[in-house]
Amino acid sequence: MDYESAVKLLSRHGQLQLLDYYGELDEEKRRILLKDIEKVNFSVLENINNNTARRKDGEYAPITARSLDDIAENREAYEIEGLKLLRENKVGAVLLAGGQGTRLGFDKPKGMFDIGETRFLSIFEQQMNNIKQVTDLSGVCFHLFIMTSEINNAETIDFFRMNGYFGYPEDKIHFYVQDAEPVCGFDGKIFLADKHRVALSPNGNGGWYSSLVNSGLKSVIESEGIEWLNIYSVDNVLQRICDPAFIGATSLSGLGCASKVVKKTRPEEKVGVLCEKDGVPCIVEYYETSKEFSEKRDKNGELVFRYGVTLNYLFKVKLLDKALFNKLPYHVAEKAVPHIENGETVRPAEPNGYKFETLVVDMVGYMGSCLAYEVEREKEFAPVKNKTGYDSVETARALLKLNGVKL
């Protein structure tokens, strides 16, 4: 894109402020700015006054899960089916690892954070160790797709390379960068992150599949005949990835989607709840629930909406294109956004603009059905979200020790 083309494009969308400092830039920075402008998805701004992701009233109902008892009773059959699919190379995994460790006081990719005590043990290494348990059992290594972000992609790739890919076959690991959307002020004007950079923000964890497709990696899925993708986040150090029993239970159920869930420990626990809305599977985020919804109990005293998701999903690939075709709704979030104003960087303490995100939880509704698969919290759910306190480095380390991991 050249300058004249940028002027025409920005004039059409009322965003000429993105060229305010063009005259001050050298040739290289001008090139970078024009490239940023060319990539901007201006249509996302329509969501400011038409936020399709705002949840409307509906009829919510609890969902029946494969309970721990059911899984224990049928584990052999589930594992036989899951191992069969793994050995036929019909299963792959996707690690969502685009975030930084900011809340942990760590200015690098979150997966590089040291969870060890007497030895260095990164979150990445611990999760790769979890994968090794499955590959040792199945005898095969599945394809692993790792979604990064613009800010941590190079550092993440270097970290894996320096650590010898943690003993995993290099040709089975594929990195790709998450797509990003523009960030704007409350007036709808897109911010500049620098005089030569448009302010962009990753498009939410719901963008994992569209970003994978846009990266060109869909060809790997097609050529390898991968039929299932297990999606998991970098947050949880006890994630069991491509768990044969989970895969087998989902396959034998005939459903196209599944989620690992844990029973909530208390009504206000900050986890999304898997349930049904108007007969369709739905995940209600903790910040979207009412007190009445969260605290409702059945005749046995158990929470009615008790199954919290762990961000470990299994999706049938042929159904994912439906979600991509329908396009996930954008969630418009008010954020404090650093930006260039009057030639200087401004770092507001209060929200001053909008970020646009899609969420993986919204994909579940497009799948038509979802198997809730209960796991033991103490064995599979140790999120590292905070430096101290609840769901923290401290609690995760305690659970790792409980599971025999040397720290």
C-alpha cells in the first residue's frame, strides 16, 4: 500500500488520524505504518454500538456430565477408542500461548515462567512432560500447534529451540501468530501504539482456529488427516493433553465437541459454567452470572450449575469450519489502552477505549452439542493466574507436589 491509497482508505472510514505523524517518519517506519493500515479490519468497529456478544435472556438448564464414577467404570473402553484414534494420527493439539506473564510479575511469555522451586521448571516444560505421559502410552507423537502473539512469538520459538523442543519431534510442532484487531477510543477512532504503529490487540482465544487457517497450517491438518483438535491453555500446569479416555469418550458419544469440567468449589468461583441455553450447549462466564444463577442448588444441596470449564476442549475438525463460516460474535471490552496523543505516549489508569475479542466458549454453541467430561480437580486443574492467593503460583506448586512432580 502506498500513501495515496492509505489516505483514500482512511478517509472512507474516518480514520485519517492514523497518518498524523507520517511526515515525521523515516522510510522504514512509513513502510511499517502503511503495512499496519493495510491489515486493519475496519468492520470490527461496527460492534461498538452493536455488540452481538451481549447475552440475551434465555432459558438456562444444567447439563449432564460424564461423571467421575461413569468414567472410572468405562475407562478401559474409552482409552481403547482414544488410543486407536491417536495411533491413526487423527488427533492433534492446539496450545493457546499468546499471553505474557504480567500478572505474575514476569515480562516474558507466560509459558516461560519458572514454576519450580529447587530447579528450573517452566510452564512449557511441565506441559510437555504431561504430553509425554500420553505419547509414551500411545507410542506416537501427535501434531502440536502453538498459537503465539506478535509480542511473544519470536521469544517463544527461541525458548523451544534452546530447550531442544523438550524432546518432542521438531517436525510435529507448528507455531503460528494469532490475528489481531484494532484498538480504538470511546469515540471509535483507532489508536496509534507508536507514531508508526497502529494499536492492535489479539482477537481473543476464540480466534485460535481462524488464525490457524489464516497462517496456512490448515494444510497440515488436511494432509495428515487430523479429525480432532484438543485445545488447551498455557495457564494450567496439570493439563492432561490428548488424554485417550477423554478422546475416546467423546468419539463414542457421537458428539462433535467436548469440554473437561470440574465441580465448582463455591458459587462465586471464577470459572465459566457449562450448561444449556434454550436447548443449545452454552458456557456462561463467571462475570456474566447473577447471584441467583450461581447459588441455585438442587434437592441434594449441590449447585445446579456446577460444572466449571477448564479451557480444555476437544473439537471435531469438520464442524470447526461451521464456526468459522458463521463468524464468532465479538465481545467489546473496555480497557485502559496506552496510545500516542499529541506526539507523546499516554498510559491511562482508567479505561479509555475498546478491544474486540472472540471467545472459544462461543464456539461450543456452533458445535450443536457438547460432552461435559468431569475430571478430578486435584489431578488436572492447577491454573496459574495470580502471583499469590487463589489460582496462583503457590496453589499450583502445591498441586504439582501432590501429583508427585519434583519442583
